[in-house]
Amino acid sequence: MAIALLSMGLIISCSKDETKVKEDITAADMSEIKAAVESGDWKITNYTDDDIDETNNYVGYSFSFNSDGTLGATDGNTSVSGAWSMTTSDPDELDFNIFFTTPDIFEVLADDWEIKKYSGSKIELIDISDEDSSIDSLTFEKI
């Protein structure tokens, strides 16, 4: 009976999403994160700016992070172009940089975000304001 229960537990645990979530992000993770982000299209599932949920502004948009540093967003009718990169200022800091100049709802995404967590299907970013220590959060999930 114990073996049967153990086997059931292994089957159940293996059927879950096996994407590893990494939380202690360092510069050593850059190539792994770039490979994940560049493979496929992404959507914004959370965007909070100064404690205001702005996620609905991006419903229906698909984002593509290209290996040449270009960033595209489209909802099928409107296309927006930008840029993205990852930079490091020391071995323990890795920034996820997003740059859009227009329209306003995309321009607010332009920042050097800190990667809080990532997996092959989700990346969680935060930005802590130097002015008032407010925290903005941005989450992309693979479509």
C-alpha cells in the first residue's frame, strides 16, 4: 500500500508544471533568461504603477523580445516598436531594460527593471522608485 501511495505521489508531482522558478537572480543567469525571453510571444499579466493596477491597458497585446534587441507589441490592429536589453552593473545585479517612446501606455513601461523571479514561461519584474520608494511591478507570461 505504501509503495502504491508513493508511486501515486510521484505521478502527481511529475504532472505539474516542471518549469523551475528562480528567485536569486545574478548576472550569471543572463544567458538563460535571454534564451527564455527570446523564445516565443509574451503577454502582460500584471502591471502595477504606483500601486495602481494598469494591467487592463495591455489586454490583447502580444510582446516579442527579439535577439537583435528590438521589442514589438501588437494587438492585431496596432503595432508598437521598442527596444529591450539586459545589463549588469556588478555580478549580483541584472537589469531588464525596456524602452518605448510612444504611445503613453507603452512609454510608462520604459525602465530598467529588476528581475524578481523568472522561469521559462514567466518573468516578474519590479522597479523601486528612487524618489519615494514606491514599487512598480510588471509580469510577462508566455502565450
